[in-house]
Amino acid sequence: MIDSYINLVDGRLYYTVSGKGDPVVLIHGNFNDHQIWNEQVDSFSAQYKLIRYDLRGYGFSSTPNSPFSNVNDLKALIDSLKLQNVTLVGSSMGGGVATDFTLTYPHLVKALILVSPSINGNTYPLKMMWQGTKNYINLRLKGRKKAIDSFITNRFWQYFFPSIRKEEARTKVINNVRNPNNFCRFSPSLSVAVKPYAFIRLHEINIPTLIVISDNDHSFNTETAETLHKIIGLSSKIIIKDGGHLPFIEMPYEFNQVVLDFLSKRT
């Protein structure tokens, strides 16, 4: 496995590369970093060139101090690695990055896999927005460690974590969330979304798209997945049973097989 950085004008991105073959880029979501995909590495890199990276403001990547674009960052990574015909796999917020990138650079993306995705322009429920704001309030009032503890124990966010019945998976997610580099490092206002927003442009996506959602995810996320499936013409949707927001950790074998089956039909 190769791990390195690419330098940007005002920061740098950490990434890893493993395996050979057609490129597959994994994009993590909020409160996570590239290691949230650890359960996919061996399976995917046996057949594909697998790239994981930390979004700016997460993991080993630099903290933004001025407005930036996740789409521009991903373009810089793809250009640096000289990738073509890329498959993008995005979890939660990472699904929004993957969608924005696909709409901006459709000639570079071969297939799209959206896992419990958040799509720019799809307004969050007020309660969800308030709970997200509380994370920053707790950070200022309590400090980072206690704010992370409050996030993990908050009843609202339990859909994000595997149930206590799945002790190993729950521990993996909690350990990733406890990394202080993954929690509220910068103001969300610094992340500049592509406009017009993706949510009103979904009909423009004309590549094979797999939408993966779990039955115990937040209702907002399950409704978003269904909307995407209805609008994106070449999409299919898989519902993973007895899972929450991060099915690739809760049911890695099932998730990996679903993705590999989808990718095998694209090669």
C-alpha cells in the first residue's frame, strides 16, 4: 500500500493507494476519515486500484482556513494520480462530494455508488440541523473530548452508530469518531458547494449508479435514497437489512459483495 500527500495551493490531502486495476475512489463522510473504509480494502484492492483519502479538515489532511471546494480537491487528487474512468463510492457527506464531482466532470466518472448519501440542495430537517449546530456549541463550551462524548451518547445520533448488539462494528465506528481530527475542525461555511445544487440536477446523471441504504437509517436518509433512485435513470437501489448509517462497517461482507457484483457488470 502507498500512502502519501498531494499539495494544494492552500493545504494538502492525505491518500492511500492499494491494488491494481480500474480505479475506485472511496470518499468518507462527516465525523470519519479514510480508515472508516478499512473493511473494504482487502476485498476491493484484490480486483481494483483502490484509493482512499481524507477530505480536507479530516484525518491527516490539512485544516481549511479559507473557502475551499471538495470537488476541486478530488479533481486535484485524480489528476495527480492520472486516473481515468473512475468509480466513486461516497458515504453520507462523501456521497454529496461524489455527486457534485460527477455533475462537474462527467467524462471522468464511469460509475457512482452512493451510500446513505447527503446531497447538496436537499435541505436537512430542522431537528437535524439543530443537533449538528449543537456539536459546535458543545465544542466551544466543553472542549473537543467532551463534545465528542456528547455526540456519541446523544440519542438523536444513534442511527449513525451500530447497535450495541454489534459490539465489534460499534467499537470501530466509535474509535473513528473519537479521533479529534474528525470532529468539527472547521466551519462548514468554508466548504463551497457546486451550484446550481446537485439535488435539482440529478436528472443529468446518466451513468450506472448504485444507491445503498439501510433499513434502520434516519428516515431523512431513506427518503433521500428513494428520491435519488426515482430521478437517476440508470440507478438501482439496495436496502441492507438490520443496519444503520454505515452499512459497510456493520455488514461488510454483504456490502462488499453488493458493490463487487455491481462493479463486475461495468467491466
